[in-house]
Amino acid sequence: MMKQREHKKHPTRHAYALALKTIRAQYQTIESQSDTILRQNQFMVMMRMKDRRPLRHKKSEVPWELANDWVN
């Protein structure tokens, strides 16, 4: 008895399109996470540098300089 060779079904264009859409969405998610991590890292570096600065002793009723420390 000879076995007939099984034909493999190739993915359809629709399946390829869905796979590409999924890959693009994953790429965008990774890119967004990368941007978030970069901003967090920059913030931590800024906070570390601020901790290393000598303290300034000013007599001020309102700490206006704190408002300038925020990072976008």
C-alpha cells in the first residue's frame, strides 16, 4: 500500500493579514512601554541628581521651586 502524500493547507491571505495586524499591535505596545520606561528612567536620574545636590537653606514661606521639579 502506498501512502498518499498529505497536502498541507497554506494560510489564507486573511490569516496573514490578521497575523500582521497582531504583530503591529504588539510592536506598538512594546514601543509605548519603551517610552514609558525611558521617561521613568529619566525621572529617577533627575531625582538621584537632586539628592546629590547640596541643600539650599532659604527662608521662604512658599516652596515655589518644588513646582519646577515636575517632569512631563
